[in-house]
Amino acid sequence: MKLLWEEYSDKCKNEGVKACSYITFTKNYGKYTVDRNYTSHIDYKPGIEIEVDWSGPTMNYVDTETGRVITAYLFVATIPYSKKCYVEATTDMREQSWLKNSKGSLMK
């Protein structure tokens, strides 16, 4: 939704039109899709696919040994058919970080 709103806002800016707020946009977009019975249903077969991504804004924590503030990135994996999720914080967004830490965890 945020991406759609940003694209809408950019278009309004380019056309010299005032854009509505994000909250107003999401409410109107929801009403628009319901009124027209729009859906985005995706069929999944059990155990075939897994969806992975990095979630939202970063977070910080303090290393108790050094006192250093460390940025944490949230890795999220979902098995769509089962609707089960796995979330893990990592110190970077490199592939090896989440593969090493989550190996085997997704299927437990």
C-alpha cells in the first residue's frame, strides 16, 4: 500500500495536484476494491513454495558487552499454504546471514 501511495503522490506532484494523505488513500483504496469486488487470490500447493523478504524499517539494540548500538534487520519467511511465518533479526541483509541462522528452522 505504501508503494502505491508513493506512486500516486509522485503522479499528483508531477501533475501539480495536491495528493491526499496516506490514511485517506488506504481507506479510499480499500473501499474502491471492495465496491468492485477486486481480489488478488493466489493458489498455493502445500510445501511447494516459500516466500522470503526483509521486513519494514530497521531496529536497534545495545550490545551489553560493548555498549555499542547495533542495527537489526528482520528476515521474514512464510510458507503460504500453511500461513506459518518465521522471523529472525540479523545484523546485515546478506544471504549468508539468514541462511546460516535459520537453517532447518523453517521446516520445524
